[in-house]
Amino acid sequence: MTPIRVAVDAMAGDRGSAEAVAGALEAATDRIEPILVGPDGLDTGGLELIVASQVVAMDEKPAEAIRGKPDSSLVVACRVAGAGGADAVVSAGNTGALLAAGLLHLRRLPGVFRPALAVVVPTERGPSLLLDSGANADARAEHLLQFAHMGSVFAEEILDRPRPSVRLLSIGEEPEKGNRLTLEAHALLAEAELNFGGNTESRHLLSRAADVVVCDGFTGNVCLKLLEGTIMAVLEALRESVSSTPRGRLGGLLIRPAARKVRSRLDPETYGGAYLLGLRGLAVKAHGNSSRRAIANAIRLAARGVEHGVVERLQERLPARVATSAGGRLGP
Amino acid sequence: MTPIRVAVDAMAGDRGSAEAVAGALEAATDRIEPILVGPDGLDTGGLELIVASQVVAMDEKPAEAIRGKPDSSLVVACRVAGAGGADAVVSAGNTGALLAAGLLHLRRLPGVFRPALAVVVPTERGPSLLLDSGANADARAEHLLQFAHMGSVFAEEILDRPRPSVRLLSIGEEPEKGNRLTLEAHALLAEAELNFGGNTESRHLLSRAADVVVCDGFTGNVCLKLLEGTIMAVLEALRESVSSTPRGRLGGLLIRPAARKVRSRLDPETYGGAYLLGLRGLAVKAHGNSSRRAIANAIRLAARGVEHGVVERLQERLPARVATSAGGRLGP
């Protein structure tokens, strides 16, 4: 069986190329072949290198970065994947730039207005998909409807959830609670061919959220970062409090395996990255502060997406769904 | 010294009037005199009762509820405070209805476009104010500027922070990261007479957030509920994991005091409620799922606001600030 080739942007992320290379080496198996995209002479530990002479910084404006830096690692990785030289792309870089490069070189799936960043959140009863978690800061109600359809197909095909439940993230479970965007989106979702269960509140994201939770990219990104920050802050506060007394330190030693298990289940690095759904190719955005572990997990996530044919499943099923549920208004 | 009279809506909150009465009794001291507003015959344990025959439900539309139920406990509590019969109002009810009743009976401070719900978040380096945490689901950039000014006055006067730091909640620290609203608000805040430190991300809300963090009410409410839900989910996951082995159970016993301390510091019931800033009277929204402890803390919060003259300080300092920093565009 031909291994799955994943183009890894070695110049993105806050921790530098050595960490990206280490992550790629960790993910490499008979089945997964990471290809590094970075500067000439990069020590890849034996992995294939595709040379790219430029780097997109985290704070660059996406459109300008893509236009002005056609030979950046991010753009080259997407171009290689778009031309068939790789099956998927992984980057820990600038989300907006990844989206722009993806739109340019992987291109949109027919019928899709806006790609969405879909992140798998580890809830008590298994994974739950949150989207858009940051591809588009502003969204319209029709976009949220598409996100729901894309998330639904993804959950069905990849997370093995028949008839996945979908909820809209808002500030109250009643349909009339929310902002203008969620009120409009609720009405569209309620009429769509989806297993729509109404609004959910952010307090349920880690407990009994739906299979698919839909929101605009600003709200989703705020949620994702707050989840990460709060989980780490609570565990750290507990560690400090416990280690402040001898009795606590002894107890801390005893609960260490249990605490590690919880930390590992909830750690954002465990899921490693988010799928950019809605493109003709597969792109995974790894965490910006990516450790080698997170990069390795993002590469594995990308490979799993290729194996399950995420793009093909979306391509087969999405346009019909979108056209049906929106009465033609959103047809391809 | 005359005690501070706090009108407590006894019919709001998910836990019923007995819990509200218990909270009021817990908060009652020589200094604080809770007055219960509820149905005739309510057992108040000796506290003063103001009779109100109607109840606003959590899912009622605010404007209709206020118009249709002039004799509801929520409206009566606000009317009593507006007429000088109480120094402050506490309700665990429908936020929108509290806002509507507050606007009607307490009225807006001169120069204020929209009141904001300001909640004190317990960060590692002390309290930090998050507003708007849910009074207005939709907001314009000028509203966020006003929220920053109100929060700043509050932090200076009540939290004793000279020249409080202000940040805008967004999805990146760079000024150009965000949605349309935050991009516009960033520009206004940068020009204002505030100690504005730029954008902050939600991941820092519990760690190194600013003295005042500003956002629209939808985002703030999502953050508040996610903080609560995540803190509880992490502690609960840890408790379950720890108690699944004999070794863990022993360790759990040993760390119990340390864990309780963390839980108590982070528990939303500890801060109990949120101030509705921008009205001529003082209103505190208690947590919807209010326990007696949360109600008691909300009453104490209201009393502290009265003692510190929150409303008077805002009234003195707000219109000038707003008019100055917005170049007259937002003058009273």
C-alpha cells in the first residue's frame, strides 16, 4: 500500500522548525510519510525535504502574505498538495494564511461558500465537533447552516455517528435567546434536513454537547482558546494548592497517575489540530504553540482524514444537502 | 448607621423561593437588610416582604414580560428600588427582563447608551472585570468603548486599581486579528483616554487578563458559561479518575483540603453575581442556578456596591470621559 504523504510546514508554529521536524519524525510510519517543507539545508532526520525560501509570520495579513510570499513554506505546502504531490497539508502557522493558501491552491468544494475549521473536542461521552473554530471571524446565518451540514457529514463518516446530533451554540437553550446571527441561524437549522436539537450553551461543551456544535469562527475560536486556557489554569491551580503542604504533596504523589490521565484526555495537544473543511484537498491546522507531540498528532489526524476520504465524502454528499435544505438559495 | 436595604427577587432562579429566602437570611446583618419580593404568605423567616403576585419565567421575552407583568417580583423589586424604597436590587431571573425592568424603573445614567453586565472573574492575580457578560447580545464598537469606560471607573473605584488596564477580547493579540466589531472597537479604544493594552485572548481570562476585559454581551456570556462549565468539568473528571483506584482514593482524601480551596476560589457561586452598570440605581444579577450561597453573595455584592457608591462614581465620571474620548460623537 502506498503510504499517505503529508506535507508539513516546517517553518510555522511558535516553537521553530526543529520541533516540527521532531513531530514529523515521531509520526512517520510505514503508513504515513511526512514531507517537510522548509529552508534549504534543514536537517530533516532523513525525511524528504521540499525547499521553500520564505516564511509567513503569525501576524501577517493573510492575503498579503500569500500574494507577497509565493515561495513561503505554507504556500508551497498547499501548492504541492493541490498539484497531487501530497495527500494532505499540516501547518501550525497563521490560520488566515492557511485558509487563503488553501483557497488558492486546494480550492473550494463545489457549493461551499466558506471553509470552516472543525476541531474535535474531547467530551465525556466521546469526541464532539466544534465548527467554525476560527477560519472566518465573521459569518452569516447561511454559513452556519453549511457548517452544520459539513460537520454532520464529517461526524457520520469519520466519527461513526449515524444521524449525528447538531446544536447551535448560543447564550440560552430557548430558540429566542441569542444574537441576531444565532436567531437567524436557528430558523435555518430548524428547517434543514439535519438532526437539529436546538441551541446549546457553552457550559455543556465539555459535558453533554452534541456530536456537532455550530458557531461563527470568532465565537468558536474564543471557546477553543478558553477551553484550553481554563483546563490548564485549573490543573495548575490544583497542583500549586496541593504542593503547598506536606499532606497535599503525599496525596499529589498518589493521585499522579489519575491526574495524568485526565490531563492527557483534556490536553489540546492530544487532538493536535483542526480540519479545514470545505476544500478539495485536506488541510489540518496544528496548534500555534505546537509541541512535537501536537505536530505528530496533527499529521496522524491528516492521515486519518485521507484514509477515511473526508474530502470525497464531503464532495459526494454536500452539494445535494445544501441545495435541498436551503430551497435552492444556496445551490452550488 | 442605617442598614443598606437590598430588594431580593424571591421568585427568580432555578431553585425556587425557599433558596432565595435562605440566601437572604444568610446575608442579613446589622449592616445589610434584605427585603424579599414575592407572593403573599411567603415564609420569609422574619425578613420584610413586599408582595408581588406575578412571576417572570426564564424563557419569556423581556419586553413582553415587563409590559405584561407589572406586578411580577422582578418588576416590583426594580420599582421599589427606583422609588427609593431599597438601595439595590438582586435577581437571579431572566437577564433580559432585569435589564428591561432596570431601564424602565431605575433608568439609564446620562450619556449611557447601553447598560452592561459586569462580572468579576477570579484570576490568579486577583479579580478582573469582564463586561459585557450578557446584557446586550449585539453591540456596536461605540458600545464597547463605553463598556471600557464604565469598567475602568468601576475597577478604579471599587477594585482599587489606579489606572486600570483595559484589554479587548479577540482572537489574536495583534490589532488586525478579530471580527468586524473588534477591529472597529480596537481603533476606538486605542484613541481613548484609557490604559488600553490592546487585544487579549480568552485563554488568558483566568491567568493574566487585564483589570478590565471588554467584549460584546454574546461573547462575554459564552465565555462566562464556558469558564463555569469547564472548571466544574475538569474538577469532576479529576474526582472520577481519582476515585477509580484504591491508591487514588487515598490520595484524594489527602488532597481534599487543597482541592476545596481551589474549587472555592474558582466557583462561580463565590462571586455570586454581576453588576448591571450604567443605570441610576444598583442592580445585581445573581447566577440563574443560584444556591443560597450564591444569592447571599449577590446580596453582599450589591451592598458593597452601595457602600462604595458605584452609581454615584459612574454618574460623576462617565459622561465627561465618554464625551472626551469619542470627540463629542457620543456626548450625553
